Amino acid sequence: MKKTVSIHVSGRVQGVGFRYYTRKKAIECNVNGFVQNKADGSVYIEANGEAIDIDAFIDWCKQGPTWARVVSSRISELPNHEWNGFEIK
């Protein structure tokens, strides 16, 4: 079963390669969508894929790459939307 989520992460998540590694992990998890920096210093992600793949992807996003420091994350389910690939905006 496919699902679509938004993930909003805050902390030291800009300037540490978070978007690049998020895209890499999304491809590994067979997840499509996008990631983008927000003006407030946070990172916003929308992702679609099989529920088990999305859950693994969410778990990774709560930690991020080694040098990031995720302080908080908010996950929300969205109406189903499918993208082709995973884009850095």
C-alpha cells in the first residue's frame, strides 16, 4: 500500500549535506518526492512510496546524516501523490 507524507525536520540540518543525503537515502528506499531548505533553517520533505519503505525513510530522516543534528521532526500524512524520482529543490 502506497502512502504520501510530509516530513519537517529542524535543528542543524542546513549546510551539512542534509538534502543530498536525503535524496540518496530516498533512492535507496525506493521513495519518490522532493526535499527543500526552508527560510527558517529547517528542511521540508514530501515523499511517496510503499508504506514499509516510507517508514524506513522516516526513521532515517529523524536522524539525518552523521554531521546533522535533528532536534525535532514532524510527520504528516498527505493525500496520495506520486512523483517520478526524488528531487532537491
